[in-house]
Amino acid sequence: MKMNRTILFIFSSLGLLLVNNLYLYWQFFQFNFSDFLSNTIGIALFIEVFALMFLLALYFKQNPIGKYKWYWLIILSIFGSLLFALPFYYWLNTRKQ
């Protein structure tokens, strides 16, 4: 089943423009390390996102979907967000098919 390219673009754009910008604003203007360490839900979400990123990368290492290797998913996730990286990575690997 092929994903609709418009849907991939919408989710990827939301991840890059909305989620990533909210995170960067928080990181540069509101971040306080001691507050972060006392926020167990925030720590749990960070751990979950990074674990999912590596789990998905491991899956794509074992089951490649195109010519772009699994480590590009990690690079794109760190550059943007997982909401940006996953649809963009899928689009990159299936755009010629």
C-alpha cells in the first residue's frame, strides 16, 4: 500500500515547522535543567521518543525500504522531530517507486 504523498508532506511539515519550533523555543527561552529533572513525565517522554527512534532505526536496518540507510532516520529525528523524520524518511525511500 502506497502512502499518499500529500499526507506524508503534511505530517512531515507539521513535525518540522510546528513541533520542532515549539521545542526549540522551549529549549532556548524556557529551559531550566533543574525543573526538567524534577518533571518525571518529561523525562519519560524524552526516553520514550529516543527509544522509539532507535527501535525504528533498528527495524529499518533489518528491513530496508529503499536506498537511504537506517541511520538517516536518526539524523532526521535529531534535526527535526520523529513526526518530521518518519514520514520524510519514508518519502525519501519510496519516491522513485
